[in-house]
Amino acid sequence: MVQQNEWVAAAEIQTESGENWALNYYVQEFSGEDEQFFGLRIDKSTPEGVLHESEETLAITDSHAKAVAMAQFFAKGSVTPIVLLEMVDEWQSELDCSSTLLPT
């Protein structure tokens, strides 16, 4: 499968020591012969731009719009890589209860 990363959003968080760390949110596209799926990746970098943490999900939706909406929502909440998988699980659980959370 071919993988492509699309940068969607950025956020900053401040550590207890007062440093501002950068968070970058990406939609990952996985495509094969007749299929296309999207996942997310979050990178957390030091003030100097050194990658500190990164986490990704694979094939969580077949909708590019839903993946972008999820990445933007997570950026607004400054979701970090360490909780990405938990947040995706929670998001998908809420989708099962209400299909109005994301565009189709």
C-alpha cells in the first residue's frame, strides 16, 4: 500500500518548565489497487524542532473529510501523541451513537 502524509493543523503546548512544544497533525492516506483509507499521525517536537514523540493510527476511516475533521478537532484540544489511540477509540465510540459529529 502507498502511504502519503498531509499536514492538517498545528498546536502548541506548554510544559511545566515553561517550554512551548509543537504538535503537528497529519492525515495519512493509505491506498492500494481499489481501496483508500485514512489514518492520523501526531508529532510532538521540542522548541528546537527535534522530534520527541510520534504516534499514528492506520485505516480508521475511508473518508478523507472525516479524517481531516478529526485531526482539526484534536488540534483544537491539543491532543498529544501519547493519547492519540485512546482519543480515536473514544471518537469512534461517539460516532456509533451519533452520526452527526463528522461530515459525510
